[in-house]
Amino acid sequence: MLLRLNPFTIDSISLTHGESLSAGTVFLVMIACAFEKVMQDSLPDLFDAQPDLLFQLVTMLNPSVLQEKGVPVYSIIQEPGNFVITFPRSYHGGFNFGLNCAEAVNFAPADWLPHGGFGSELYRRYRKAAVISHDELVCVVGKSEFDSRVSTYLKKELVRINNKEKTWRERLWRNGIIRASPMSPREQPEYVGTEEDPTCVICQQSLYLSAVACNCRPSASVCLEHWDRLCECKPNKLCLFYRHTLKELNDLVLRTDKTNSDETSGDSQRDLCSEKAVTLAKKVKGGHVTHLQLAEEWLLRSHVILKNPYSKDAYASSLKEAEQFLWAGSEMDHVRDMAKNMIEAQNWAEAVRDCLSKVKLWSCNRNHDTQRMRIDHVKELLRLGNAPCCEPSHLQLKEYYQEGSKLIEEINSALSVCSEISVADWEILYSKALDSPIYVEESEKLRCKLSSVKVWVDSVRNCISEKSPGAVEVDVLYKLEAEILELQLQLPEAELLSDLTKQVKSCRAQCNKMLEDSISLKVVKLSCFSKNGMVLLVNIPELNLLKQYYSDTISWVSRVNLVLVNVHEREDQENVVDELTHIHRDGSSMKIHVDELPRVGIELKKACCRVKALKALHCKMSMDFIQQLIMEATTLQIEKEKLFVEISRRHAVAVQWEEKAKHVLASEEQMSEFEDILRASEDIYIILPSLIHVKDAVSMAKAWLDKSKPFLSHDLPIISASNSYLKVAALKKLVAESKLLKVYLEECSVAEEVLKKCMEWEQDASSLLQDAENLWKIDSIGAGNTSCLIPGFQNCLLSLESTIGSWSFSWS
């Protein structure tokens, strides 16, 4: 059974899953010290070799040994689904009865905080690195929002930490460690464990609140308790690093009183005051001097330093001496205030000296590559009514500042009355600003204004110059006109620009009026090419648009004339249609009216008609289509063209054929007439309406002949050798169908005659059957008179056989 202690003596809870049982032994908190003593007495060699043995899961001791030594041992059986809570400082171990699954987690309620402090000290004693920094956790919680349930436990830890820090810092001071420095602030002070602190090289504990370091070992730090084991240097070489002053730690303790009663608040004051009762003092040159006495002496010397002329070495020495007081409690607030004032005064004096040296350096060298001091920075240094310290150079800097302020007034005055000052005056004033050792932002405004004027003048000269490489945009003219109004200057180039702008606006107005109405080609030509003077130097969009319209129209007319040359003689009329369609579409969308557009429309219709005619020549078309095509050609007056003459000839032949076909269908001509008509249709390249009817009539006639052959080819009175009988019903149907034929056939009369004979035979056969039935009835009367009926039956039978054999037809 391996024994262990929860990390950092924190609470834990475990849960077992599954079917098996898990048993464990729990040692109560009250007997933790007795347990540790028994372990050390029982295993002294192991503890000598590994001091943190109790924190490792490598030791097993029989519980009976503990019981013999007077350590109570309590055991429980944890069944599946049971929770087991282990409180702080409880040594526990366990074993499983079988395969199971268990989970455990540590947790820390508010009442754990004192146990956490104990665990921190325990880890320090055994030199084991802690999971978290207990000091950091307590301080972060103390700075955050918490309720009264937490403050009771939190206050105790804060008081303990405060008293411990106070005790050790004062001990270090007594031992001669007077150098001190605050630690670098954290980036996220409201979180725990986000930033790693150095650890003590002796006890491995996190150095969150304070540390001691030496220049001889820059990478090593120790806690306050092990300051004397860092190195062999003298104490005055060591430096104390602290994150919070004792005053700040005291404030954290007092902050917990906000959520507590007055009685609790009084307890906190007594806890803190109890530590202040002992006066901090140490031996100095055979006598004793207190910490507070040294601080008061430092204050007196600092007041003298502030009144004397500024000395960098004096300030540095005084601030270094103040380090031994700044880490203390609220009794050193006046020292902190004085140190803060001295730092501000030192920074101000150094800034004044640096600024004045740069101003003088620039004034002497006139080096424009060197950055000048901005007047805002100088003003910021001189803004204080009373100087924080005695620095004589700030009076010289003030003189430079006054010169810069005067320059600002001159520039603002020049910019406010632009119309009364010439460009030359601006240039003189700008040169003065460039020679000043103090940089003023108003000089940049003057430079921009002066630069804008020069750029404007150059732009105007380029616009009105005939040597300009390209035309000037209208927007550029308008922009220049607006800029001169903003500059508020009277320049000769302004009048030239104004005249040019007026001409441009007049030209644009004329062009816009023309673009709104329907215009002719001649009017556009006169308007586009009659302009002269400086207007031609300007790129006017409306004028360019008219020129483009004119150019497009001239190009369109040329295309029309090219396409219409011998257009009726071209064989690729489909291409002609495409060309004329595009030309007509382009002409319809043009802004300029042209006389050729109606002509193009007519020629397009003619070309479409020719395309239809060519299609009719190469593909069979209907009679209606051909007739409509001839009418359309007549309307367009192109019916005498060779193409349409041929179409008309074909149409006439087709009309003649149609008349003849209708006559043959109506008069039931012989098969030869129908075949002649069909042969004649093969030479006609037009879809003939009656051709299908003629073909149907011939087809029906031939089909009828095929079906009637069995009836017309047999010798009816003689039975065929195969005894195949033809049905009378089929013959009746053929005779009925022959009435619907539009072709005259002699076989139709033969079929009618055959049907007539069949009907006569049927009547004779019915009569014989009736006689036979009568004889049968007589025979059924009695058996005594049958002898006299035998001849009658014989005669009837002979008649029936004769009748059956005389025809080869059968009926149902």
C-alpha cells in the first residue's frame, strides 16, 4: 500500500466506477505530525537520501506498525458510485480488489487557504517545487472581489504573509542589504500562473513577493530566508527585489475589513500593530539608529538637493539611498512622495538639458538633416508655473520658445490675409521658418500653401500653353478655378484661366443642346470642326462625343455603300442579311439622323426574301409558302429577278399538277392514270398537297387487290385440293371496302358477283338443312314407321353432299 499526501495539502474527491470494489486507508489530519514522526523513525536512511520522501508514491509501510506506534488508522471500503473526500494534510493510500475505473480531482474551498500556507512552508522545508505559488494566489484573490465567507480565511493568510515579509525584510536591512528594487509588473496581474516567476535555488519555492539577487550570479535568486546562501559577496552587494511594498500588503489586509464586522476589523488592526511595536534599528558606527531616523535624515538632504542647482550625480546618489526605505510600510509614505518628486524633477531637468543642447547644436551647425525640436515639446517642458527643480538652462530654452511663438503669429497673420500678401512675402517668411531652431507646425501649413500656389501656377501655364503634350481635361480646369478661390490670391494666370473656362462652358452648353435633340450629319460637321482658339487645347467630353458620333456615322455610311453594291447578284444572301441586320441595328442606335437608314431597311427585306427563295430552290417547300414568297417579291418589286422567275415557273407547274390530281381523285380514274400522276410529281420540287391523297388512293387499291386475290383466283364450284375454305364474312368486307376506293378496278365487279353466288348457295343450303331437320323429327315419332323413311334420308344426304362439294366457302 503506497502512502501519499495530496499536492499542496489540498482537498481531493474520488469516485469509483464499475463492478469491483476499491478499498483505501485514510489518516486523519490531527495525526499527520505523529504519522510523519513514525515514518522518519522507521525509515531514517530513506529520509536521509530523499528528504521529500513523503511526497513520492514509492513508500509502503504496514498499517499495523503505525497502530503499534500509537497512530490511529482508519479504513473504509469505497463501493462503486461512492465518493470519498480527503481533507488537507491527510496521508492516505489504497488498493483495488479487482479491475475498476476511478477518477479523482483536487479542489480548494476558502477554508483551505490556511492549509495552503502550511503546505507552502512544508514544501519549503523539504525543498520541493510547488504546483502553484501560494503567495500569488492569496494576493490575486485579495485584489479581486470576494464575499465575507472568503474574507475570514483570506485575512489570516494575508496577515501571515504580511508579517513574514515584514520580519524578513527588516532582518535583511539589519544585516546590511540596503539596495532594493521593485519587480517588473505582470502583464496579466489578475490571473494566477500565467507568468512564470524565478524560484529559489535553495528551497525551490516560487519568488512571487520578494527575492534576493547578486550581480555575481545574474541567473540565480533566493528567497529572503536563504539570502545568506546565495553567494560569498558582502551584504551591501546584494539587492532586494519586491513586488509589493509593506504598505500595499497592509492595504490588502485592510481591504478584507470591508466585508467584515467592526470587531473583525479591530482584530486585523491589532494583528498588524503587534508587529509594529518593535522599532526597526541597527548598529551604525558604534551606536544604534532606527529606520525612521535614517529616512528623516534622507528627507532633509533631499530638500536641500531640490533647492540647489541640478546635479545628476547628486540626484542619482540620493535616489539610490532611498531604495532602503521604499519597500517599507505606510510610515515611509513621505519618503515615497519625495522620491517621486525627485524622479520627476530629474526627468524634467534632463529633458530640458537635452532639448536645449539639440536646439544649440542645430543653431550652430544649421544641419537640416538633424531633427529640430518641436515647439509643442518645448512648451510641454515649460508649461509648469514653478520649475520642479533649479535648472538654469530652462530660461534659455524659454527664450527660444518665445521666438518660435512670435514666428507662429507671423505665419498665422500671413495666412489669414492672403489677398494682401504676395507669393514673394510667403517665400521670405518660409525661409525664416526653415532657419529657426524650433520647429513649428504652422511652417508646414505655410509650405503646403506656398507649394500649392506654385503647383497651381505651373498647372495653369501648362493648360494655356500650345506646347502642351496633350489636351487638358475639363475637370482639371474646374479644379484649378476652385483652387484659386481657396488660395485667395490675385495672380495674372487667374484671368487667363477664367477666359478659357468661360469658352469651355459655352462650348459644352452648345454641345449638350445638340445632344438632346435629333441632329443631322451636316449640323454636327459644322459644330465639330468650326471650333478654334484655346478651346481646342481642352478635352471637352461633349465635343468629343459629337466627334465620335460623326465618325461613327461616316463609317456607317461607308459600310452601307459597300454592302449595297450589286447586292442582288450575290449568292451569299444569308451573309447579306447578317450584314444588313447589323448595319440597320447600328444605324437605329446612332444619335445622328441619316437618310440611308430607310433604304437599308428595304434592302434588308429584299435580302430576307432572296434567302427564302434560295431555300425554296434547294428544299421542298409548301405551295402556300411559295405563293406567299412570290407575293412578297412582287411587293418588293424584285419578282423579275432570275431567282424569282424560276420560283414562279415551278409554282405554275405545281398548280397545273394539283388541278389534274384533284380531277383524277374526283372522277375515279383507272390505275394507269394515277400512276402517271405519281411519275409526274417526281419532277416537281414543291410539296404538293394532293400528292398524299393520290398515294393513299393507290396504296388502298393495291392493298385491296392483295386481299381479294384468294377469292378471285379459285374456281368456285370446285373444292380445292387442300380443302381450304374462304369465309363469306371476309368477302363481304372486301365488297364493302371496294365502295370506298377512288381507283377504278374491274376486280370489284367480280367480287360482287362471287358474293352474290355465295348468298344464293347459302339459301339452298339452308333449305336442305330444314328438310333434314323435318325428316329427323319424323324419325323421332316412333320406331315402327322408320322403314318407309329410309329412302327420304338417302335422297336428303345425297343432296347435302352435292351442295357441300359444289363450293369452297364456309361460314359460321
